[in-house]
Amino acid sequence: MMLVEFSVENYLSFKDKVTFSMVASDDTIHDDANVATLPNGKRLLKSAVIYGANASGKSNLLKAMSFMGEFVYFAHSKRPKDPIDVISFKLDPLCADKPSRFDIIFYNDGVKYAYGFAATRKTVIEEYLHIFHDDQDESNNIFTRTLIDGRYVYDADEKFIEIRQFDTTNQLYMPTAALLNGEKFTGIYTFFAYLYIYTSDPLPSISQREYFGTGGENALLNWNKAVEWVKEIDVRISNIQAPQNIIDREDFEKLQDRINSTQKVINHDGTQSEVSFSFFKEESSGTQAFFAIALAVIEKMQQGEIFIADEINKSLHPLLASHIVSLFHDVKDNFMNSQLIFTTHDTNLLDLDLFRRDQIWFAKKDHKTGVSDIYSLCEFEANKDSSDEIVDIEKSYLLGIYGAIPFIGGGHDE
């Protein structure tokens, strides 16, 4: 599964429609590592980074993705009178009665889909699912559901209209269709389970999911692979002991005190030995955070899923964050073309040796209206007078934050 683009409108700080795209530009730099070429010839980016000042809207973009995923995936748990958790743009009174809109284009099992809906706090106003056949740019309608004069009007095959009796105004149609017509919708529905945001807050708040994934036999294999990644960035660590019952996923809090790491030490006589440490009490928070992220990343890569992270390097040294990005660009590790999307303040990652221009995005909030917008660096021409463009990118970004010059790309300020 791969994301093509995501759009949101009238949600949190996004008043107007903004679109975030993972479609690769015509640029050929880092093509082999940073771009996944699909069997149909379409080219999608393996990673993207979003920069922006505090309250610029970069985290809100990820929250919008996460909301869409949760609203779809947990639709069956919503009772008929439960409110829909959309938060419209509050700084314009006219937006209060308008629906928030979410649209996404993605690949699942090699097939390209477009799905979206518009909803207020009480009602789903519109919903649609389209499929792209034979690599054509135009899509065909699977279903469209529109609220007209208090009732839903459907444009779909009769087979799928039959389930309209289960409709309620605060629920989506597609999850119900997936439940009752699994062959057509189950894979599409499952895609939305993976749009949750990973946050690298200080441990031990990192959840059991990051450490054990989906459990089973692969849990131990993932653990051992993550240990190898840690050893690459911390040459002193020789092992992180896996709990014996990792496959059974015993309550994580009960396991923490029993997980030890070992470090290599050189004795006075020149011999080498190993010393044991309590991983969660004595290892650095950076090492702990990297290990947790590594486990989560490995699971995503094995399934070819999307890894979305807000402030991925909050607890990491910039070199560790850079190393994680490089893993997504590594054809051997990321053989399923899993995608990484993350926000950061760390300008050390503003590196054109690491990213292409189309992988770097900026969020900007208009200080007059409070409206957020997003821009890709590839929308702006490179500075032809500079032999080191990345310095200009970093300076423009930092100066834009502190207001000395307009933010790179301008925005709405006039």
C-alpha cells in the first residue's frame, strides 16, 4: 500500500483545501533510492519531511490523516447519536456550518483508489470511492453517497445499494460495505488502519505496539533485526535481550524490568568482556527511542505500510533521525516500498544529499487570518547563484520562522 496524495479542507488550521503529494517530480536525483517505480511506471516517493514553525500546521496535517484513518477504521464502534470528531476552522464564523472534507488517493494490492468524504459534527454529507482501471488517469465510480433533502442518494451497483438500510447519518458507508461485502472493500478498508501517527515521546510512554508489533513468530525476528540496527549506531551495545514470552505479548509494563542490554568493555589487561544494563533504566533515552522506532519501522517495512511520525527526532540525535530516513531509502531493507512521512524542526535534515526537492515540504500559517498552507520545495526554483543550495534553504526556513524575511514560498502574507 502506498499513498499518492492526501487533501484536507476546513479542519483545524486548514480553512482552504491543501494537498500533500507523494508523486515524484521529473527530477532524476536519487531516483533509484528515494523513488519507488511501480509496475505501471508511476513514480512515488518513499519519504517526505514537513517543516514549519510551532503552530504552523504541520502536525495538523498529520492529525487530519490520522482522523481520516480512525473515522474509517473505527466506524462500527460509533453509536447513532455520537458526534463526529471533526474540528472545523474556528477563526472564520462562516466555516462553522460547513463540512470538513478529506480526500485520499492510494494504491492497495497494486490497484489505485480515490476515497473521500465531507462531514459536519453530526452528519456525513458526502462520500465516494473511485477506482482507476488500466493505469488510466480518470477513475470509475464504485459508489457515491450524497445527502439530499435529509436522505442519502446513491450512485452505485445495486449490490451495494442494498446495504443502505444500515446507514446512519454519523457513519460512513464504506466500512459497512466492507463488513457486508468483504471481497470488494476489505483491502481498501484495512488501508486506513495504518494512518495512525507515531509519536516518539520519552519512554516509557511508547506503547507495547511499537515493541511487539502484531506479535507472533515475526516478533522475535523483528526484535533481532532492530538490535542489529542499534549496533550499527552504537558500537558498544552487543545485544538487547528479548523477553522469552515476546511472541505471546505479555503485558509490556511487566516486561520492562526484565529487558537487559549488554555493552562491550575493554579490560585493563586488554581483554574484552560484556556488562549487563537494565535497558529501560540505564540506557540513554535516545537509544531507547531509536530501538522503539526501529521495531515499528521494521514491522511497517515488512508489510509495505506507511509510517507517519510527528517530531520523529524528539528524542533522537540528528544522525539517528537521518539514519532512519536512510533505511527507507535502502532497497534491501525497504523491499516493499514502505513510505515514511514525518514532521521535524531539525534543519540538519534539510540535506539534498538525503532528500530530493520534492520530498521537502513546508507548513506556513498566515499571521493575519490564522490559515495554514503547505508547500513543496520543488514548487520554487533553486537558487542558481549559490554553489550550495542547501544553505539557502536552511537560511530561508530559519529566517522565515523569525520573521526577518517572508517565509520561503511566500504564503498569504501581503
